[in-house]
Amino acid sequence: MKKELTIFDNPKNIKRLRFFFYIALAGVLVAEFFIQKHHGLSWEHFHGFYAVYGFLSYVFLIFAAKLLRKIVMRREDYYDQ
């Protein structure tokens, strides 16, 4: 049986998608200089704060998921008993 290919199986499409994400990231960082933000905390006024905060949150979620997987994961035959 032949595996059905998806849009993400082509390396050329991955390059295009990555390029689009980089352009979007640059656009958001440039737009940050032109919009007025209302800060609630003193450290939110740094340029790029929300990008750094989002990235660090993402990294934390990845490590938390890896740790929780080891805690919650059951044996493969757990329900076969």
C-alpha cells in the first residue's frame, strides 16, 4: 500500500513555509515600533518582550510535556490485561 503524501512531505514546501514564518516574525517585530501598547508591568516596555516571553513559554511547554510523558505514560499492553 502506497503512503499518501501530504503538503509537508515536500522539502520545497517546508522551505517556503519557514520563509513565510520568518517574514511574519519580522513584520510583527517591526510593527511593534509603530503601535502604542498599554503596559501593566514594568518589564513589558522592552522591545521584543512578547516575542521572548512567547518563545520561552513554548520551550517550557515542550520540556514540561516531556517530563509529564514519563510520569503519565503506561506500558503498551496496559489495557490488555
